[in-house]
Amino acid sequence: MTARREVLRTLCATAAAAVLPPWRPASGADRLKKIGVQLYTVRDALKADFDGTLRKVAAIGYEEVEFAGYMGRTPAQVKASLKEARLRAPAAHLALEALEDDWTATVEAAQTVGHEYLIVAWIDADRRASIDDYKRVAEVFNRLGRQARAVGLRFGYHNHAFEMTPMDGQVPYDVLLQNTDADDVCFEMDLYWTVDGGQNPLAYFARYPGRFPLVHVKDRTANGQMVDVGAGTIEWEAIFAHRKEAGIRHEFVEHDEPADPFGSLAASYAYLRALRFPNG
């Protein structure tokens, strides 16, 4: 996960315009039925006390978790810890190289823990230097997606901001979406990084309906600061009013560098639990 710690800030002229427009729902008829968390938010606590951290996450009210590494535990140990905490782990972040080089072991671990989605969280810079590189990566994704579907799993990709910055007149994220088979490759949209990269999530939901079964729920201030959900400018009512169009099935709260990880998770959970939005 070293790459996730890189500072990713796209200073583009359209960034300010990417903040979603004001949204005034006609009614607040629906709510999130379950809320998940990406455990990268509490990575240090997880390293120090794996089982205790899972219990704290569950005590806040989260029902699902997404892993970004097992912190030295075996898949069987992780499964037992999840059962004890009464949590599910429908997805995990994995290195692309792990899937390419050690497919069998990676799949066996996922099936043991109970994952449904294998999510690549990063493309190394030397594999995305051009649009043609992104097309080649898309072919790799198609192959991995077919392999995943053959064993009852789903393969997906999680974005940062760099995929949103135009390259040679094209947006790399669109290149990935357009050059992957919707039956084999899904996308986990990180809503913070999409907005930070100058794009509007709602536009992607409309252009590529059903391609986003997972989302990372992270908020952003107008000047680009990552904050607890509900403390920024992203219009969550609008996002979740379009969840059926997007195909969203799992929402994972995340904050990359919170001052108080559990306090951040509690604040974000409280906001999302109280959130109401039109039944789109």
C-alpha cells in the first residue's frame, strides 16, 4: 500500500467546477441500509490490535469492511476475526501484480475470507505513461475480470485523481471504462478523488450506468481538503439519489489521514445514518 501514501493533488483549472451543483431533493424518502468502511482509515490501529479494531468499527455501527492488507494474518484468521466481530468483508484492495503473478493464492485467500470483489487500487506510473498504456491495462483488466467471473468473483478498479486528468485529449478513466467489458470489469469510484480530479460523479453514473457497484465515501472541502463525510461540499443526497443508476451496492467510508481515525469514522457514520434522499 506504499503507493496509497503518495500525495495526490491534481492542480487543474476545472477542479473548482467539479464540486457538485446544489441539490434540493423533493423528498427524503430513502436511506442507506448498510454502511461499510475501508480499513485503510484505521490501518495503524489494525496493525496494533486487529481484533480490537474490528470490534470498535462494528460498535460504531458499520456492518461491512473493505481490507487493504491483512496485517500479517492468514485468511483463516481474518475470517474468524470477522465472524467474532459480526462483520462482512465483501471486497479487498489488492496490488495488480499480486493478481498477475499469484492468481491462485490470491483467489483462494479471497474465497476463504468471503470476498466477492477483487479490487485493484493502483496502477504504477510506469504502466500509465500514455493513453496506449491505459488501453493495455484495460486488456489486462478484461483478462483478470474473465478469470474472476469464472470462479464466482468480480474484478474491479479503484481510481485516484490521476485517471481524471486529460491526456492526449482523452480522459484515462473513460479509456478504461470504454475498453473494458462491463460483464467482467466493474469500478469502485472514489468520490473524493473523482471530484478532486476535476470530474463530476453524476456524469459518470449517467454515461456508464451500472458500472459502479462500490464507492468510496470521502468528503472534500472547496479548497481540496479531505474531511469527514458531511463536513465538505460533496452533495451526498444527489450521489445516493442516483445510486440505482450507478449500480451502487456497497459504500465504504474512508479518510486517508484522519487526526482521530475512530472519531472520524463515528462522525461520518452518524452523518450517513441520518442522511435521507429521494428513492432514485
